[in-house]
Amino acid sequence: MAAALPPATLEGWYVLHQMFALEWARLGALELSQREAVLADAASFFAAEAGDGGWSASFRVVGGGADLLFVHFRESLDEISRAEVALRRSPLGAYLKLEYDYLSVTEAGLYHLTADTAAEHDPATEEYHRVLAERAAQEGESRFVKGRLYPRIPPEMRYLSFYPMSKRRQGEDNWYVLPVQQRSDLMREHGLTGRRFAGRIIQVITGSIGLDDWEWGVTLFARDPLEFKRIVTDMRFDEVSARYGEFGRFFTGIRLEATDWPGLLAPG
């Protein structure tokens, strides 16, 4: 069995995370009616950007690095671009300074299917690719996988944590030279850890190999922000993280509903 055999994946919506600094002084210097119009337009933008083809949401960042975090889910890269441009051209766009962004696509990694199919068929044959494609298509019809590829977040899950990550490629700790069965076993263990948080955390995994500097983005949604600390702590002890995981910076935010925008600049 080839050690470097890549896993099959399923993809869904494209995703753009944007972290902005808000030019508070310039926005606050506007006449009250002008400032209210800018914030009302922002509320309308995010309220309107929801539907079967994707959605957008806004978050107030807590801590350093940015003031606002916007996340956009869309059916295509073209639609992501349109949402990005529409935001830049909006009244609020004139008061936003981009600090960081991240482009990816929702992903379901099919390690188990790949390992099982490789055990039955030579990966160098057309039969292997045919069987794997059939099994992947069946997997993609499952309700669970569709929820991962086209996520919908309950409104009560107001808190978000986002971070990018990659798999290590250093010396003996090189994820990409492990046999696919070993990678499958490690990911299964990792998944079992995550399942302990079912109902408390919604985890959205997005792939960014070829799209951004890191390899994956992880977006967590919760009712209680302490769940972010708990799940990340537990997962760090899984071998796939402890030995093979490398992580970027974390952003934590609180969702801005349409009714929250008018009071964004209110004191206290």
C-alpha cells in the first residue's frame, strides 16, 4: 500500500473569514443620522446574506488582533468574490481596515473510505478510483456529511472561535508519509474526542490547501465560550494533534445580530 496515498475528500461551500479593525474615530465623528445609516446598512447586509446558497454572519472580536470578524459561506468562489466586493462597497466598508483573511472550502476527509478501498484494490488501478468515487458519492448523501459541508448554526450558538492549522512535515513527524491506514486510525481517534462535545460545539472544518497559507481552517460555534477551551485542550492530547498538528492564531468572537448593530458605538 502506498504510504503517500491521499485521502478522498468531499467539498461543499466556499468560505471566507475576514478580520477587520474598525476605524472608530472616523465613524464616531459622523453626524448621528449618518452613523445610524451606516450601521443600519451593515445590519441589513448580514440579514440579507442568508439563503440556500450560503450565508454570512458578523462577530465582535474579543481580544487583540481585530474588532470585527465576518464569515461568508457561498456555493462558488465567484459568489465569495461578489460578497467580498459588496462589503467593500457598502457604507461600512469605508471604515474597515482588513487585518487578516482566510479562504477555504468546507471539507469532509474520507480517510476511512480511502483506507478500506486501498486494502481491497490496488490504488494504481482504475478499479480503485471507480470504487472510491462510488463510495464517496454515497457518503456525500448522508445527513451527517451534508451538515458538515453545508453547515447551519443555531442562533443560540452565539460564540465563535476560529484558527488555521496544518499537519507537520518535519523529520519523523511527517504526516504526509504515514500509511493511509495509520492516518485513518489517528483521525478516527481524533473524531471520537470531538464527538464527546456533540450538542455543545458545532465544528466546521474547511480545507485550504492550494487556497491559503495554512492547510485547514477550524471554526467552532458554542453557547458557552468555555467549551472552546475544553475541546481544544482535549484534542491537543490526541496523537494527531500532539505530534502532527501546527496551529495559527486564534480569533474569538460574539455574534452581532441585526439588533446589535445600532448600538455598536454606544458607550459601555
